[in-house]
Amino acid sequence: MTSRPPIGSIGLSLTNLSLVAVLTACGGGGSTETDYAIGGTVSGLTGTVSLANSAETLNVSTNGSFKFSSRAREGANYNVTVKTQPTGQTCLIVQGSGVVGKADITSPSVTCNDNAPNTYAVGGTVSGLSGSLVLLNGAETLTLTSSGSFSFVSRSTPGASYAVSVKTQPAGQNCSVTQGSGTVASADITTVQVTCAATVSALAGKTWQTGALIENGAGFVRTYVNRPGFELGLSDNGAATAIFMQDNGTREALMVSDWQAGATATAPSTPFTIDTAAPVNSISYRPRLAVAPGGNAVITWVSMQTCGSDSYGTVGQAGCEYIYASRRLAGATAWEAPVKVVATTEAFGSQLPMINDQGAIAVLLDGMPGMVNTISSHRAAVALRTSTEAAYRIEYLTDLQLGTLLTIGNHVLAGLDKAGRVTVVGEQANASGTRDLVAYRGTVSGGFGSTPVAEALEDRSAGANLYAMQVGLDGHVAVVWQQNTATTNNAFLISVRSPVTGAWDPRDLTADVGTSLSGYYALRVADGVDGDVSFYESCNAVRRIGGVWQPKVALPTKCGLAAGSTAVSTWAMDRNGNYIGWVGTGQWVAYDASLNTMVKAAPTGTPVAADYVLGVAKDPRYGITNQTVMALSPKGFGVSVVRSEYTVMPSALAPNGDAGALANLWAFNFK
């Protein structure tokens, strides 16, 4: 029989159990740890950043606060890091690690910034270099002095274009660039190839060819006082055009002959009359011709016609002078019908045409606003016609007065570049009674503005005397004039304007050329982004290369541009400064500017057949009224048109030739 505990003992046990339960509920029997969140803030984010803390990864795509899903107990370590960077950005974390305390972690700060774009070098290799070569890419230059690999300092981003060219050739060498342009992708450009070799002059190996008759003495070819009555134009590839005045059996007419003087030479075409629709007035004004480097050409002339309702207001005026023009684009087989340049009689006869490779035309002319024919009313004017226009527009430079001393082509000059920019430079009267040198700038398409404004090239009180002005194909303008300065009377000055900066770069030439010029001076602006400029005076040259003026250069002995037995009587210079010329004895010379050498000099000893234009000691210009015009292209093709009384030119077989009663026009090709 089992005995039971006393009733009091049982009650005590129940009470103790209840107390234990209460104590346990109050923690007196163990502990539960509190967990805390791990998070922070993100700023600057544009994509998605992947963050990590221990084994957990959190993708964040918006700026602001973030929080990991896992929590940590007090005393635990945390370390927030970037597991994967957002595309195109780099994110950095500040206060990303530490020990959990008694609160949520919110101090980690994630800051994201855009990555700098990837950049790549532009370069390649150069071979054969023996001097100092300057390359150009954009506005950056790189000077190389040895063959091997090269790379421009500036780096390019993907999608950027590059165009490597030669800025300055090494002395005595010519370097060419292949694979020089393109677009940067996602790797360095290493494919540009620059190959250098000894310079071979464009004039080397060329000589004067047998003369060909342009016309056969059907009538006298007109001459003008001190000037030939004919003109010659030549494209870079040797397309030649000659214009002249001659009796066509009915009247004295304007005649044209074309031919190829280059590598595939042809005989001059049979001259044809171009002014049938507007007969030329041959008495006062000689027709003018301009030929662009690519072969576009324009002829201008003056036609005297009945005034009709258009009148100068002068009693007894029998006729009015109109300027006409005919254009022929390269490759065309015919010239266009004559187009009246000025639709009214608001023009005098002097004109100077210009044309570029786009077919845009500018004609500098003597204008008379209001049709008032008095000397004081004459003003410089420009007729403009784009390649797509059928008619000309005339604009007057009303402040640029003309007169007996200032005429078109004499103290007032103009030029046209390949972009259609027109520059007129002239001497303009000022309040002190002297003449300032000013420039007007416009475009063929846009003109000179409603009120053309002159830009002063100089501001001295002494009067300026314009000598020469040239506009390069790329728009650089060079001007040479004479003027008293603070230190020198009759100083010669030059200034070059860049179309990029719009600034003029002046230089005093007096130390180089003195205070008086010989008959042998020339101003040229070469092709290229820097518009290299050369000014020749006698057998010296002053050059501006790469925007920097160079010391005076002496040309070789017997350069032909100085007085004496070897002086040229007729010469032609291309825009790079190379020239050819005829010596009065029938000999010839040729000069290469890049080499500063005479490709063909006058002989120092007894001349041989190759020293003479005709192969014999005779001058092609025979007779009292002999005249010559000459042209030279940068590719080394040359032409001379001669008015001579020879009907058969002297040669080795007929050393004396044969002369007739009339003067004929002959064409001599240099190739």
C-alpha cells in the first residue's frame, strides 16, 4: 500500500512551480539577444550598384537609404562593400565597416560618380624621315625627327574623328600620309602611315614644248598701252584658256581658245567668238579672265549699247557701258551665253573677275551709284553670283572712292577663296586728307551687309600705298603696302589675316626688302590650314610658315629675279612660290621654293640647246609688238602665250624661222 504525502507538502510543491514559471518568464532562467539592421545611404547613382555585407548581396537602383534584410546582434562585425559597380560609374563607400552597437547601423555612405570616358591614342608609324617633320591632327601639332612609331599627346574618345596631315615638310623631303583619317572606336589608332622620301620638284624633268599656233594672223591681235591685249588662265591640272581681241571678218571680237597643257596635252582649239550676243567695246577696256584651280572659268568684258531709258543724265551721251560675263564650269563643253553683270548702267568699264571651284563668281568693278558719271561719284562695287544663280547682284562699297589714281586693279584689289568669302582691300580717304588701308569682307551668297563696314589694316597718320594683295584658297589674306612709320620713311609692311582667329599678323619688311621695290616682287599665299605666305623681292624671300615669320632667305645665284643678263623678262609663279621664266636671250629658268634651288638655272658657261625655249638661240617673241603672258600651276604645268610675228618658229632644222606681216598668237606648253 502506497503512502501519500501530507497535504501540506503538496501545496508547497505547487507554489514553487508557479514561482519558477514566473521567474522564467521574467528572464531569470536565461536571455534572448536583440538584432539590428545594417544599412546606409546612396547618392549620385544613375544605374544599379550591387552591395555586399558578409554573405548577403543587395542591389540598389535608386538614391537614398538602403537596408540589408539580414540583421546583426550587438557586438557583431559588419562590412558593407561594393560587389558590382554600376555601368559607367564608380561607387565609393565611407564608414562602411564597424561593430554593431545598440542601434541600427545607418552610417555607411555610398557615393557614385560617372567614370571618365575611355580615351585612345592616335598615331602610327613614320618611315624614311631624315629631318624635322611636323604633323597635324585637329589643332594639335607633333614634331618628329626620326622614323618609327608616333602618337599624339592628346587622346580621343570613341566616336571622335581624326585627320592626320603634314603641317611642315622636312627640308629636302616630301612626306605623304595614308590611312590618316577616320573615327576612333574602342582601341588606340596605330594605322596612320607617314612615308617620307627625298623631294622631287614638280618642275623637274619638264621643258618647253614646240609652240603651237592659236590663230594664224587673220587680223592683228589687239594690244593695250603697256599691257598685252590677251589673257591666259591655267587650272592645276593644266587646262588652259586664252582670250584675245581680233577681227573676226566682221568686227573686232572677243575670241576664246582652250587646250590641255598638262600630262595629256592637246592642241589649242580653233578660236571662237564669245561676245556675239553682246559685242565687246575694245577701245577702252580689255576683257578679263579668271580660272579656278579645278578648271572653272569666267570671262568679263564691256559692251557699249544704246542707253534707252537708262541714262546717266549727261546730255549727248550716245551709249552706255554694260559689263557682261560668260562662265564655263570644269568638264563642260561650252561656255554659257553672255549674262549682263550689272542690270542697269550703274557701272564703268574697269572690272576684275574671280571664280572658285564651286562656280561662285565675284566681279570687282567701278560702280556709279545713282548712274552719275562724274569722277567723284565712282565707287568700288562687287557683283556677286552663286553657282546656282542665273543673275548677278551688285553691292557698292560707298566709302571706297575711285578716281584717276585709285582704279580697279590699281590701289583697289580683291580676292575670293574656296568657301566663297570675298575680301576687297583698298586705299580709303580719311578726315586728315591721307588714305588709310582698309579691308571689306563679305561672301558671294550673303554679300557685304546692308551697310558695308571697313576694317582698318593700319591707323597711322601717314598715307598708305597698296602694292599687293592675295587671298589663299583657305581664306588667309595677305597685304603688302608702303607707308611712313615712326622710325622709317617709305617702310614696306605686310599683314596676314587668319580666317580662324580673325586677327591680322603684321610685320615690317623694311629690314628685308629696303624702302623701294624692284620690278621683281611677288606675294603668294600657299594652300593649307596655316596659309603659308611668301613675299619675294629680287633674289630674296620672306616667309611665314605655320603662322611664324621666318628670317629672310636668299635665293640661289642667278635666280632670274634680279637685274642683269640673266634676269627674266617674263615669268610666272604658282601659289606655292615656285616660278618659271624666260630670259631675254631666249633662255629659261625654273625655281623650286620647297628646295630653294634652281631646277633650271641660266647657264654659267656656253649655252646648249636645252637652255633655250626653242632649242636654238632665238627668242619666241619676235617683232616690234611682241608680248607674252605666262602661267604656272602647283603641279608643275606651265603655259606661255606669245604675240609674235613668226609664222614658223625657229628650230634646230630652221634656226631662223619665218616671219610674216601680222603678229600671231602662239602657245608654248611647259611639261
